[in-house]
Amino acid sequence: MSTLLFGLILLGGGYFALRYFRAATFEKRAELLRRAGGALALALALWLLLRGSFLYAMPLAAVGYFAIWRPFGFSRSAAQTAENARLASVRTALLEMSLDQATGALAGHVLAGTFTGRELGGLSRTDLAQLWRECRAGEAQSRQLLEAYLDRRWPEWRAEMPRGSGGDGGSGNAQSGAAVVRGPMTRQEAFEVLGLPANAGLEDIKSAHRNLMKRLHPDQGGSNYLAAKINEAKEVLLGKRA
């Protein structure tokens, strides 16, 4: 009877553990597998120790210890990789914007034009107004991306934009320069938009899409353009499976 009860408990625990593992993100799965391997190494080291095999038990115990607790900063590169994976990135001809999924902070830098190489956070409102005019004249996607940033950092920008600059946010289609035409989003770009590594699985993609839409959906004060890019990224990666 006790054996049957133990078996049922083990089976139930395995079922819920499997459900939790399938719902976890890519980074969390890697963490769980690492700790499970460490626990197995410690158990095997204890078995060898009880049998008197000290020579084999001690290295296994060390491996298990470092796999579970990872002290002394040995996990620094892995932690940095996980941190980078939380940055969702959108790139256009003139700008690159990133969203920290942990904090919701939106940041970016200029790729071309008068402020090439400058961080958006270091630009004054006068500079941002000039950058917006350059984006409006050069490329629609860059203008839309910058407007998403301005709506968060400078909510009154449309009303405060100097007269004659098109302070309506550039809703018109007229542009003084030739627009840059970009091709369809690639799979690599789609992973970058969702802030995921290239080997992310189905559940990771769905989870990242869901979390980003919570922060950037227009109904939550986000941006139509960024929401469209996030949806496009999910469509590129999942297609009809979405």
C-alpha cells in the first residue's frame, strides 16, 4: 500500500512538474535543467561516498554544488545573456529602439542623420523636434518609431511642436524626401522584436508576445506602430499556428 501511495505521489508530482516546465520561458527551462542535473550529481556523489568511492564522489559533489548554487560569479555570462534576451528591439533605417521587458523602459539611439550615434535619452526637446522632422522627411517607419518614443517621454510634443513643423504628428502622407522601402521582416528580426534568442520555442514566443502587448498595446497607452511590429513578429515566427 505504501509503495502504491508513493508511486501515485511521484506520478502526480511529475505531471505538475512537466506542466510547469512547458509553461516556463526558455531561460527558466535552462535554469531548471541545470539545477536538476546538479541535484542528480549530488545524489550520485552521496551514493558513491556511502560505497567508499571518495575519489569519484568529491568531483561529482563539486559539479553538483556549482550547478545548483553557481557561487563566486561563475554565472555572470549566462546572467548577462538572460538580461539581453529581455530587451525587445525594433530597427528602422534611422533609429533603433529597445524595450526592457522587465521595467518597461523604452530607449534608443540614432543610426543616421544629424544626430548619428546619439542616444535618444541624451537629446533635448529641441533636438528631438529636429530629429522628428528628419524622420518625417526621410522614412515613415522611422517617424512612427520616434513618435512612439515621444509619446512616452514627451506626451505634449504634438501640441508643443513649433508651428510649421507638422506638429500633428505627421499624420499626412506627404514627405519632402524619398521614402525608404524596407522588405518583409525576417525571422532574425522577428526574434529581436520579441527579445528572444533564435532557438526560442513556441511557448516562449507566445509568452513574449503576450507580455509585450500588455506594455505596448494602444489601449494601454502604447503605440499602434510598435503593437503592429510585435504582431508581425509573432506572425513571422508562428504563422497559422498563432
